Amino acid sequence: MKSWNEKKKELKSIDPMRMNELEAVAQLVNAIHRRRIELGWTQQELADKVGLHQESIARIENGGSVPRLDTVLKLAFALGMKISLHGAEEAVTVS
């Protein structure tokens, strides 16, 4: 998986506002990826839970596509996370 810093180097000229948006999404995607790994889930398992193809999860995680906000939310919620204005954080789960 490419890091955001590696991906950013590939972008030649981009509006600073759009760059801020992309950085925010990248932070969320990185948190989602870490959580998926922590849970021991495969990309296929996450894809099945949110109704996406495994290939879509792979593209999102490797920076090949920028997910829409609703997709980010679906992924985060499926992993037991919540989204705050300051990024992604693990949700407290109640059994």
C-alpha cells in the first residue's frame, strides 16, 4: 500500500483546497485500513459487509481511487469505527 506522502508526490499541480480534502480522506482511509488489519479481516470480508467488490477495497486502500464520503462511512461503521471532525477513531462497542 502506498503511503499518502508517496501518492502526494505523484500529484503535479492541484488546488490547495482539493489537496486538503484529499489529505483528510487519506487519513480516514489509513485509519480504516489499520482497523481492518487489527481485526484480522480480509479485504473480501470487509467488501462483503458493505456491499462492495474486493477490488474496490483494494483500490481505495492503495490510493487508486478516492472514495465518496458515504463509502468511507460504510467502511468505518462496518469496522466498528465512528467518524469525528478530527479524523477517524475507534468506536466504543457495547455488547
